Amino acid sequence: MKYSKDIGINWHLRMRQHIEVLKQELETTTIKLKMAERKIKKYENNNMRTTGNGKDNNVIKLSGRIYTKGD
């Protein structure tokens, strides 16, 4: 933690300034978290639910046969 030289030895003022900086960081982090949660919710709504005709969007379609007997 770096202190301003013009404060001097007033530790109470330094602590209040540090608390203010931490509050600002918390506020920006909270805003970013809310934005990310909204994006995830939007993505899940668009990609995780079934379509109107009852087909699931998350089903992986294989292009070839699956051989169960092995090599």
C-alpha cells in the first residue's frame, strides 16, 4: 500500500483513504459480476433449452457409425 507524502503520519486519514479505494474496487467488481451473470443467464436461455419442436439443442450429432465390438 502506497501512501501520499502530503498526509504525513496521520494514520487514520490513510486508513480512510485505503477503505475508500477498496469500496470503489468492490463496487466495480460487483458491477462486472452482475454483467457476467446476466450474460451467462442469457446464454443458458438461448442454448440450453429445448426448441419449440421438442428437439434438444445440446445433442451432439455424430457423423458416422459407432462400432461397439472394438478393433
